[in-house]
Amino acid sequence: MKVVRIFIILMFLTICACEKEKAPKRAASLEGVKEKAQKRAVSFKGASGIPPKAEWSVTASLNSEKAPLAIDNDRNTGWNTSRKQSPGQRLKIDLGSEANINEVIIFSRPKDHPRSLVVEVSSDDKTYRKAKEIKRVPDSTETVISFKGPVQARYIRMTQTGEDDRYWWTVKEINIR
Ligand SMILES: [Ca+2]
């Protein structure tokens, strides 16, 4: 019986020693996983894959030459309709490549927020699908358009569908996240 007991104790000590040896290896392999994840995040331009603004382009149904001022990272510059709001005024953003979009934020001059807005998205600039419609956009210089879940798209088309008998539609800057 004594021999059996000694044998069991020896076995127990051996297992403990083995586990101790494994622990640092496990920590090292965890570090490896972390490193790989970080590298992946860098190569995919962040979790959502939204390209930097320098890779975007933007056109408009009116004053298209001013449209790039809506994506120049400066809230003092912007695009506007230079006429009162009426349905069909449109801005189209090309991100340069596909991304997962959660939110589009547009900054306006006071009172120049879009009255109503339809946001459509596309991967090929041919087939568009509606991602959001806001029938009455709140009076604010910052309009946040949130999607239900991430929307995969390269092109985002925003169409103003409301009317105002006085104010223009102005977009000082567009942020997408
Ligand atoms: Ca701007």
C-alpha cells in the first residue's frame, strides 16, 4: 500500500510540473494571437473598413463643383444648393471601396439642414437600395443618420425630398462611421 501511495504522490508532482511548464507557452501563444489581430486591424483600415476621406469623391445634382468641400475635413467650408430646398436635390459619395457603414453624419449651416431625406446605398453605382428615410429631419446643424445594422456599400446617395420656401440645403461636412 505504501508503494502505491508514493507512486500516486509522484504522479501528482509530475503533472503539476508539466502544467507549470505549459503556462508560459500558453501566454506566449496568446501574445501571438494579439499581435496577429493588431496587424489585421491595420491592414483592414479599422474595424468597419471605411477608407480615409482622401480616397472619397462626391458629386451633387447642383453645384457639383462645390461638393468636394463637404468632405475636406473642414466644417467651415461646404456645399450648398444656392436655392431653396426642393425634392430631388442630391449628393452622392463614392468611398472608393466597399465598407460597413453604421452612421452618416451631416453638418449643416443653421436652418439649412435637409427637411426630408432618403439615403440609398450601392456597391456598383447602378443598383441602389434604400437604407434609410427620414420624413422630418430635426432642426439641427448636425444630422445623424443611423442604420439598423452595418450597411455594406461603396456608394451613398442622399436625396433631399422636402421643401422649404426660404432655406437652402447646406452640407458643411460629411462624416461616416
Ligand atoms: Ca467642409
